[in-house]
Amino acid sequence: MSAKLPDMQYPYSRIFLHLSFIFFFAAVPFRANANYMQQTNGKKFVLVIDPGHGGHDPGAIGSFAKEKNINLNVALAFGRLVERNCHDVKVVYTRKKDVFIPLKTRADIANHNKADLFVSIHTNSLPSGRIAYGAETYTLGMARTAANLEVAKRENSVITYEKNYQQTYEGFDPNKAESYIIFELLQDRNMKQSVDLAKCIQQQYTSCGRKNRGVQQAGYLVLQRTTMPAVLTELGFISTPEEERYLSSDAGVNELARGIYNGFIKYRRMYGNTIAAELLPTEKTSIPEVVPVATGDTSQASEAASDISPSSKDKAETKNNTPKENIPQQEKDIVVQQQNGNNDTAETDTSRPVFKIQLMAVDRPLKTGDTRLKGLKGIEYYRDGNLYKYTYGSSCNYTEIRRLQKQISPKFPDTFIVAFIDGQRTDLAAAIRKSKQ
């Protein structure tokens, strides 16, 4: 459903201003779409990677991290993967250090290098007190929801750091809803390719264990000025404490970079590029070990936790239970029924996929009775690099685990399903196919 713009008087002078703005952008030259589907002889595929913000523009700010640094870290890690594995690709960065680059210049860099693809990397944020998880990827278009419009306003507000931005962007005001009407009239010349790339990236985020917030549309100036397929991806929410720690961790940076890289490879295969590069495993070095979270028997919890060699401090925290009265009674009494036999099936045939509901990822084990667990019993976690990823439920039946996910959604609305084979995290779509065989 489209976001409803506020009622307003729209003088003819303002209409003329926006039409001038449209013609200004329409004058940017572009190449035929066929150029993006097939390489010319001897020409390298050109990928432009755009780490958002930088220099005196920090982007969104968390409790300790800044968006500009997260964007740059993931962008450089993504670029290194491409350079290491795709020798037929030339990687161009709009910035490789902490400097401010105007939006117009970012697009000009891509156009000047005759890029085949443009990927802009950003980090999401919400007002204080609001919590959200997951990644989403945008293509150019009119924002269809108020939330998407707010994201576009925030990202486009970077132009106010530029001198004479009113003249450069023909009177475009990033903070006024009426300015975005132009994106209803403009069509992305490379819409199909852009959407396909966005879908590929989102699918790979899911394989990495990220909550999939989907492919969206919004009026981003940096995408509008590029002449090739282009996307803007929002890695996660710096305003959510767990997400901020994840986005700032080495494990998080590498995981996100692998997700974007694998999406890039899948996109190139989709459009007929013959390349030797393979998809990277989403869990390259981590073999998750499932460990029960204590729900009352602390001795059993301590014994299980020792299997993954936590620090002595973590062991002490596991033994010192949070008083039960700190858990609201109605949450402590939550009991979610699972079908009998699911775990037995998983144990007797380790080659069968096992589906679980991932609740959250944190950088240290949660104490027994932590309010973030909301009193739910039977929660487990597994180690993935420096992160502890908490799951609930275990079934070889994907439909059953989906039903279980829906049952706990009032308490955990941002969960997603992950899959394991023989204790190893695996691609969810592949696991679903295998479970049906």
C-alpha cells in the first residue's frame, strides 16, 4: 500500500521545478541493457562498491559505533572477496578510507568507469527505543510505505553536507515528502536487473542467518544518477544493541560480506556471465555446537556450557541464576508444544536437515533468566565465530517448525528459520528441498 502524502497546495512553480529536476536527470547518458548481460571481448566486468557516508558525515550513530565505519568495513571485505575470486572483475570503490564523498560524485565515479553494477552499502537505524533486526535491499522507485520514505529521507539528507546542494540537485529537498513525487514519474532503466540483484543478495543474507526484510523500493538520489543496475543494501540496525555489536564484530563483517559476494555471483550467473568463481560457504570455518540454555537446572547448564569452552567468567555467570521473580510470570509460563519424535529422527539420521527457529545473536552468553529469553523454555544456542546464536525448537519437518515459529511470534516477532545437517549450518532453501526427498 502506498504511503499517503500529506494534503498540500501544489503551486505550478513547484511542479515546474520538479519537471526541471526530471529532465536534469534524464539527460544523463545510458547504455543499452544488453551491455549488462554480456561482457565484451577483453573487457572486465566493472563492479563499483559504494560505502555510504564518510568523513564529517557519520551516518547513523549507535551507542558506540558509527555507520560510516561499518559500511566501509563490509565494503572492503566484500571487495577483497571479489578481487580474490573473480579475476575477470574490476573493483572500483567510491571511497577506501574515511573521507566524505558527495552523492553526485559517487554516481559520477560509477558512470565514468562505465560500471556494469553499482552496490551501495549502508546501515539502518530507528528512533531511540524502537527495536528491529535484519537486512533489506533497495532499488530505485517511489517509496510505497511511510517507513521506506523515512529511510530514503535519512540517506538522502547527506546532500545537506555539500556546498550549494540546492543548485546541484535542482531544488530537491530531502526532508519534504513532495520532493519524492518525481520518483513516481521516473522509471529505473535497469529495474529488472536491479531487482534481480537485490533478490540474490537478500537470499544470501538469509543463508548467513540474517532476518530477511525483503526487497524494497525508495527514492535514493545515488541510485537515480547511476546508469547501470544498482542497489542500496541496509545491513542491519545500528540502533538495536545486539545488531550494533554484530555489525561491529569481525564475524558479522565477514558474514555480511560473504552474503553480498554470494548474491553478486548468483546475479552474474543469472545473466549468463561465464565465470569460474564459486559461492563461498556461509559458515566457512564455524561448526556450530548446540548447547542447551539453562531454564532451572543450573548444574546441567554448566556442564553443557563447558563443551564449548567458555571463559571462566562466563561459567560463573551461567551458575549464578537471575532470580525467578525478575521474569514476568506470564512469560515464564510459556510452554510451546512440539511434535513427538522430531528430535529422535534428527539424532538417528544425521544426514537429514534439522530446522530450528533463530531468536537472536549476541556477542556473549546470556545469563540464566535473561529477560531477552522471555521465559521461553528449551532454548539452545550455538557458537558461530565470536557470536552466540540462540535457537528454539528442533524438527526435521519444515512445516512444523514454521507452525512453531508462528506460535511464538507474539513474543519473538523477528525470528527466522535456520537449517543444520549433521550439526553444520546449511543453506535453508537447499535443506527444504532435501527434506522433501
